[in-house]
Amino acid sequence: MTPQIIYEDNHILIVYKPPGILSQGDSSGKDSMIDILKSYIKEKYKKSGEAFIGLVHRLDLPVSGLMVFAKTSKAARRLHLEIINGSMDKYYTAIIEKELVVDNEWHKLENFLTRINDKTIIDKKINKHSKKSELYYSTIASLQGYSFILIKLETGRKHQIRAQISSLDAPIVGDKKYGSTHSLNNSICLHSTILSFNHPTLKDKMVFFSDIPVIFTKFIKIDLNIIKDNIYELINKFKI
């Protein structure tokens, strides 16, 4: 598989991860973005040994969109620090199975989550296994039982968005694990749309945008040519 490279320099790679591809290898033995990028680097730069690719963050198997990978250990360390100190911003778009009010406002979801049998559960009471999880969401469009939402992720728990959004009785389209009535094979309507961080060596602010998947329009009619402006308006409005 040839990776879709959005940006590359000596320290980082910004890539598009398709749905159905692992971020990192697991016991299944299937190719992952790490494997694909190592092969890409080795071939492009004619490296004799194994190429270094540092995993900075993950996207779930059925989720598509932007990921940043480190090409050096220094970049990996500095990008991890950005995640820890909150200077890396990640925005996702999703289609959910519920009509929400389009109010041009940000709404906070705060829950304590626990992993049980490969599923993330929202705890009614805090326990020693639960982890505090936060995100914000805003509804951009809503029609005929579906809504198009923008999500700002504040913490990075496994399946966090999928579990927290489904707690609104609004599962993400295609996400049958969390209650969707639709099946989209190895994909769900959740997309890593905007990734923003400080370059690990240049310190410049880097902002990347990934176009909304066309499959989103199957469930709610949105104009993909103007949706980007709506998203940036909401981001500019965002205040904690």
C-alpha cells in the first residue's frame, strides 16, 4: 500500500489513515500504518536497515483521517510532550444517528471511562480503573434523524469519542459496537479532520485539514465545499 502523505520533512510525517488500517501492529499480523511508513521511508531513502517511525497517537481501526508520525526520536519525544501539555489540538467530524439542535455552541462531555472486554464503558461511579475523559462537540447540521458534528478531543482514551458520543443516545453511523443501526464494513463515520501542533524543531505552528469523506453525505446533505469554513468558524469560537 502506498501511503497518502500530506506533509513530510526531516522530522515528521503527516499522513491520511484510511479506515480499516491499524495505526500500530497487533497480534492479527495485519499491516499497520507503522509498517507501511517504514517501508515507504526505506524505499524512498534507500535505507539498508530498518527505518525509524515513531507513533505519536492512534486512530481506531475503522476511523479515518490525519495522523502525525515522528521520523526521529527527538521529534517523537517532543510531540509526546505536546500531547501531555495540551498544545496538540485534534478535531474530528462525525455523523451521528440523532438530530441535535444546531446552536453554534460548544458542549462539554465529561465522563469516567473503563475498558471492559475491548469496549469502553461509561462508569456511573468512579472506581480505581476508571479514567476521567473530556471532549467538546458542536452541531453543524441536523436533518432526518442524523447530525453532522465537530468534536474537539481533550483526552485520548481508547474509543473515547465513540463511547462518549453514544452516551447521548447518538451512536456514530456504522459503529455497531456502540449501537449504530448501520454497517459500513471496516469503516465508521468518524474522521480525524484537523490536526494542529508546534513543529518539534522549527517551533512553527502547523495546522492540517483533511477533507470530509464523501460517504458522510449519504446520511446528511452537507455541502463539502463550504463545510470547511463552518468548521474553522467554530474552532475560532472555541473557548474553555
